[in-house]
Amino acid sequence: LSWSVELCEQLKELAKVVECFTYPDQPHTFQGDGSELFMQRVIDFYDRILRN
């Protein structure tokens, strides 16, 4: 997790478009509600950032 947080901070310092989230109590491969939330956030990000 610390590597991910550090990467997110570095990308923000470089003024990159990035959104970082943590998913407490989720294994490395998301399951259940965590998986659904992750996929929805990815879709929302793509819709807002990559389609424009």
C-alpha cells in the first residue's frame, strides 16, 4: 500500500491526472462490493478524462 500511496503522490506532484483510492479489507483481487466500486470508479474516470 505504501508504494501505491507514494506513486500517487509523485504523479500529483508532476501534475498528472490521477485519482487514488484504497479499499480496506479487500484482497489484492477485489471481491464483492469492493470489485463493483472499483469498476465503477474506473468507468467514471475513463468517461470524464479519457473521452475528452
